Amino acid sequence: MMRLQYLQQPNLVIQFNNYKNPKYCLELKLSTQILWKMGKQNLKAFGIFYQNKIKYFEAQHVFLEQFKKLIGGRVIYRNMASFYEPTQFIGEGLSAKVYRSIEKQSQKAVAVKMIKQEFGKEEQALDIVKTEVQILQSLNHPNIIKVLEVYENDQTFWIVQDFVQGTPLSDILKQKLPTEQIKKIMSSLLNTISYLQSLRIVHRDIKPENIIVEKDGSIKVIDFGFAANLKFGSVSSVCGTPGYYAPEVLRQKESSFNSDMFSVGVVLFNLITNQPMLKSKMYNAQQYVEDEEAADLLKQMLEVDPVMRITALQALQHPYFKGFQQNNEKHKSSEHQILQQQLVINQQQQYQPLKKSNQSLDAKTIKSLRTTNIMDQ
């Protein structure tokens, strides 16, 4: 009988009852590949590379399903087409595209981020995947997206994440939001940044497109593709979106511990004024805000010197948020109902039927998603 056990992190040991010593030892890291063999409806076996060959281990499907979830996101899977069906193109960045997909067994919607090796050499693409996944796995916050699994096939990496049912803040900015709703969004965002700062992690691409507002008004911060952990030293590359990254990123070609707060300040300016942050406004943005407390907070967020710039925790204690109750979910004001109605409208506009949408999946991508490598058969 086969048995799995953790001998010592990050190793997984596969052994049999008639063996005194473990026969197979599997490292749980994002360079280890696991293959899956399907029966008619359920998982039949998993495979590992052993002595340049694929060694399959059969087990009951219930055990295999639990095992797959247990190590999801810690290794790279194959056979993605056996588990997910692509349904909708959502958006793209410099090095990745994102698709809405359906998990076949549960019919649960997920977001699948595609990083093609053509964006860089295979090692570079894997490094991008490793950095994003490892950072996300180290985080546990209700406002941060979670990684479920990682796949590789057809020279493409796929990061499977929770699908957030909501609307990008960039779409909501098309309307004038009530002050209390702005405070709710900002306090949630600041709580998220405060959590990241406590771990010395910088997101490096905070902008309205990467903040999803859900139906209840809560938020999710997405796209950690540029994120970095400053515990391991400084990062010396210009990352982010023009108009949102901090001055030190351009000046020193390096992100600071407090770089994200400058980006948060630009988001606050967007929310209050419904205007983009032009370079001419960057150093006197508070002049465009009538509310004195909001203007003062904005001035401290957009401080050029990152050492003097207000931190997320300090911002939460600013008088601008005095008396604000973030978690009063039972109270449904007319202002909040207006926002909910707009979110529903935006969401309906965001997802159109595939056949009628210009954002439908292209044939090459569908083939990539549905391709199973010959060696996986």
C-alpha cells in the first residue's frame, strides 16, 4: 500500500508499507513537475519524474483530489486541460494575459494568468512565476488574491487564482463616489498595504486596474507580477505604471519600503477628483481637493522623500478617517445602494458572450489551453 508523508519541509516522501526506508522523495518547489492521469471521470494516478522516466502512482480518486489540493501552488502541474475550461479573456499586462475559466468538476470560476515563455527565456519566465507565487503564498489577507495551482504546458505557465466577482476600480472612477464610499475603499486599501509593509513586501503596481471592488464594497488587490520582498535586499528595476510609481523608482531605479504609498496617494487623488494625476499636479495635488483633511493626507502620501512619506498605518490614523466605521455592513445607505447598482451594470458590461465579444479567446490560446503534452498520455 502506498503512503505519503512529510519527512521534512519542503519534501514529500512516497513510501510503501513493506519498505523500511522511503523509496521516493519529492521536493515541493516550483521546479518540480507532477503529471495527472485521468480515468473516465475522476483522477486515476499522479506521476513524477524518476530516473529520467515518468513513474505513476495509482490511488483512490478521493485521496488524489485531496493530495492535489494539498500541494497546489507549491509544484507545477501538467494536464491543465483535464481540469479547466477557458471561457473569457479578461485583460493583459506587459508579460501576462488573464482568462476567466471554469473548473470542470466543481464548475467554480477561477482566474487563470498566462505567462508565455516567449516573453522571455524559459528561466526568466519561471523566475517571474516563482516570485509572484511564492509571495502570494506567504500572504494571508482577505483583501489579497490567492493562488490555487500552477501549470505548465505548450511553453506556457498558467497561475490559477481565485476569481473575484467585482469591478475594477478604474471602471468605477467614471462616476463620482460618495465620500464615505471613498473612505471605505481607501481604508481597505491602506489596511492591505499596511499588512504588506509589515512583511517588507512592495506590490510595485498599485493602480485602479489592480483593485477590484466587490458587490459588498470590499476590495481585492490583484496582479503581484511586479511584487518584491525587500527582506532579501533592494530591487533595482523600474516597475509599475507611469503616473503611479513613486519618484524614487525613476530617480534611483529602486523601490523603497514606502513606494506603494505614493501610488495609493495617486489612487486617492483619482477617487476624490475623478481626474488622472498629471505630472503638473503631482507636487501640489492637494490644491485640487477642497476637503482640508483629505488634502493634508494627500500631501503626506505624495511626499517626494520616501522616508518622510506617511506609512499606511499612519495614514489609517489620520483625521480624514476619524469616526469612519469600515465594517458596518448592516447599514445600507442610499449612497451604497447607488454604488451597488453601478457595480452590477459595470459587471454586466465587462463579460459579454464569447461569440459577440472582441475579447474572446483566440484559436491559438484555446489550443494551448486544451493541449496535453504527448508525454502526459
